[in-house]
Amino acid sequence: MASSEDVIIAVMGATGAGKTTFINKATSGALGVGHGLRSMTDSVQVGSFEWGGRRVHLIDTPGFDDTEKSDTDILSLIATHLAGAYKAGHRLTGLLYLHRIIDNRVGGVSSKNMRMFHKLCGDAVLKNVVLCTTMWSLVSEEVGAQREAQLKSEFWQEMIRKGASTARYDGTGQDAQRIISHLMSLGGAPPLRIQEEMVDQGKSLIDTAAGAHINEEILRLEAKHRAELEELKLDFQRALSEKDVDMQRMIAVERKAFEAKLAQAEQDMAALRTDNRAQVEAMGQRIRQLESNRKAPLLLT
């Protein structure tokens, strides 16, 4: 079990932002690093190391843009781990949110990850948050500074106003430890919103701020897919009347795809409504058991 003197920092951000690389640099560890579209961090991993006489644990989390898991799956994974850690008596020192400075605009994926991060954290913990840009070696100082200014004035403005700080990460182990040192200097973080909601208030995922946000998106997509299915039905009737066999086949394939998306939406909503208290309790017990062995990073799936 982690000592009260241990430093525990959650590292979050979109897939490809450099979360696992940051942890590897800080710990001289060997967590898997993803290349291409497939995320290597499809589970919660913990990289640990000794620094300054204290044990430091860096929690590597998957992004809400995973190639193989739905946003509901990712939320359940992260929320269960964080709530389980809280249940086990572990308090975060702080949180680090990584964003690639090489992205020339903040698209839907990045915006979604930022929104989910804020929903998970809540406002009270923002004073213990560092919003960190990565991959500065791949852009000019001028371009990077312009993008950084836009992040601060637009996308990160509310979080900064409520206490979050910002940093640039240069890609080295020394700089990773500088950022960790800054988080350590801020004092321990209060409980995250998701921890209070699931542990202190006993809420199901769908009733949490993060879960409600995902549920709204699922409902929006479900309505969109149902409307598209109705259009396909009309198109299919026209193809039948015109005896267009090729068009009928194409529409049948599209219809199956939309029906699969609707089935996934229903599955995701059911998962959000699930009572997670037993899972959180089990995760808390598992964390206590696994963290008694400090010789290797923990892999919690």
C-alpha cells in the first residue's frame, strides 16, 4: 500500500499526446509506447520510482479516443481506478494533462478529452493541475508560442482562471522531474469530483458529471443514427421499386452498420447505468494488494 508520504500523479490527455513517453522519461521505465493509430494505453498503468527520498507513482491513463474501446469503456476504466484508489485511502498529489503542441488546431478529439478531463476533476482540484504542452522540438518557437497562446486564451482559459497552471515539456527526463517537482510543491489535491461522486455519494457512472456528459453524446448519436436508418429505409424502398439490386445490396450493408452502432449505443447506456460500487470496492482491495509489491509497475485492467 502506498505510504502517506508517496507522491501520486495522474497523467491524462488524448492518445498520442505523450503520456507514456513522459512517464518513461521520468521513471527510466519501460511502459509500452504506441505508434500509429492503435493506443498502447488501453488500461491503467502505474510507473513508480524513488526520487528525493520519496516514492513517486505516475498513473498512465487511456485517452477518450481509443481505437478499440468506447468512451463509456474508457470512463469506466479510469473512474473505477481513481475511485478504487480513493477508497483504498490514496490521495492524488496532482494531475498532469498533456496536449501536443504540433496540432495546428484543437479538433473534436482534443476538445472531447479536455472536456472529459474537467468533468472528471471538477473545479476544486484545478489548483493541483498542470496543463502541459509536449513535442516542442517538432515546431518552431514562433508557431508553438502562437498555439500555446490560443490554448491559454480559449480552450484552457476557464481551467486556468480557476487555478490550473501551465508548462512546456521539452521531452527529457530532467524536465519531466521538474514538472513533477512543481506538482509536489502545490500540496496534496482534494478529492476529484468523480471520486466524491462514486465513493462519497455512491453514484452510478451515469449520474456523475462525466457520465452524464457521455450519456448526452450517446443520446445525440443515437437520434442521428435512427434518423439515418429511416432515410435508408426510404432509399431501400425506392431501390426495390426500381429493381436496382446493386443499390439494395449497398443499402443493406449500410443498414447493418447503423444497426450495429445503435446496438453499441444501447450497450454503452446500459453500462453507464450499472451500479459500480462492487467494482470500486474490488479495485480498492486490489490496489492495496498490488501496491504492497513495489518492484514493478502495476498494470490494472
